[in-house]
Amino acid sequence: MTGLKDINYVLAKLAFMRSERIWPNGLRYLWTDAFGLVLLVSLYEELKEERFLDEAEWLVAEVDRVLGRKRGIRIGEEADRDGQYFHYLSMWLFALAVLGRLKPAYRERGVALARDIHGPFVVPGRGVLWKMKEDLSGPYPGYGFGALDAFDGYVSYRLLDEQALAPEIAEMGEIIDRTASNLVITQDLGLGMMLWMTHFFPEEPWAEQQKQRSLAMLDRMWVEDGYFAREPYLPEVRFAFTNYGVSVGLQGAGAMADRVERLNAYFERYRSGDEYDRAAITHVMACSSHFPGLLLRQ
């Protein structure tokens, strides 16, 4: 599977982020760091420059140092980013699996993390809790089951180590079998991430069904100005980082290539006028959209 490969864009964006202390030398945030870790390993694979692999290992150490807890990893460094999200942890597991292709110790670290978090988050036969308290002692107040979380875990666990995590994969598979046929996603980033997940196991029934369902929904949400709306009923609402996530999913699915190019161009011009203009998540996800690299199945 191949995607866009605008390396010069990514190198310029990384230089900008470093100079502005946005990323990787800014505040830690697990979702951004997961995509950034894959980006660094992808650059190493593409350019064969050791500095990218060195920085990838440094990043893992920093995430552990700043966000690591006795069990699991905190959402982010800022005060309002407490607790743990399962879908963020799953993305980090995927990133560790990518780095683990080159450095097997990171794959082993990912397996250990998966085993630590699985029990607290998963209610067998029912679902995966979306957000937990920071010590994983119970659900975070006000949050229930996540719609995509079982899919997140299933994919990340399988890509880490199918044998070592076989019992956990089986529990995720049972939840998927129970929920996939009724699942209709209407949020832009959720659709992008589901498309991305389907491309790893495209022949499995849930993946075939969700791919077609997601592409049909995204087609409804496309706005001709050059972006995907946040929801089908919110045509004026748009976010750069979520559109970049849609882009990654579309590249994995091999679909709507013209719209991928158009949204990349649109969000180079667009400014939201809020904190997202400078946020690391916006710029790192932009890099992933322009060069998904090892986010895509090899």
C-alpha cells in the first residue's frame, strides 16, 4: 500500500515545529506522539538517516517519562488531559509495533502495555470503556463504552503480536462481531480511522462492511470548498487535524485521491483562528497526510 510521499513538506514542517517548540520539543500528548513516532520511523525508512531513529527512541523515552504511569499512559501533559483513553493507547501500541520492526524490544514493550491495560478497559462480551481514571481503578466519571475502541484494540494487538495477545484479540473479536453490523459512524475523524483500520484486514466481514459504509458517509460529508465536514449535519464545521485523519484513512483505502489532494491544499490556506492553528496535533497530522509512510500496510 502506498500513499503520498511529500518528504520536503514534512521536513520543512518538522523544522518549523522544532523552531517554534511545538513538537517534538513541546508538551506531550499521546495521540500526537503516536502519529509522530510513526512519522519519525517512516522518515528513517525512507531516508536512512540515523537521526530519525534516534529521535524516535528519544520520543518513546520522553512519553514514558512524562506520561507513563504504573499501568498505562496518561492522555497528555497539560492539567486538563488527565485520565487514559483507550483509543490513544491503541494508537501508541501501533506506533510501538512500527518501531518494533527495527528494534524488537519496543514490540515487547507494546505487548506488556497491551496486557496491562486490556483488563481494566474491556468488559468481555459488552465493550471497551472509552476513558478510564488515571490509575485505571475505574471508568472516568461521565464516560461509557467507545464505539470504535474494540476495533482499535483488535488491529493494534494483531499488528503487535498475534500469538502473545491471542486471548485479548479473541475478546476484541467477540465485541466486533456483536457490534460491527449496527455501527454507523458519522464523525469525520472516526470515519478516517475506521477506514485506516479496515485496510489492514480488508477481507474480514467487518472491514468490508465498514469500508463501504464509511466511504458512503464521507461522500455525503464532502464540501466542494475542499474539506470534509465534522458531521453530515454540520457542513460549516471543519477541523484541519480531523481532515488529515480522514486523508490517512482514504489513502489506506485507496479512495478519493483527488479529495485528499484538495483537502491538503485547502488546509494549507485555512486558519481556524483558535488554538488549533498552532497545536502540535494539527501540524503532525498534516505530516501524516502528506506522508503516511508506515501508517499504511506494507
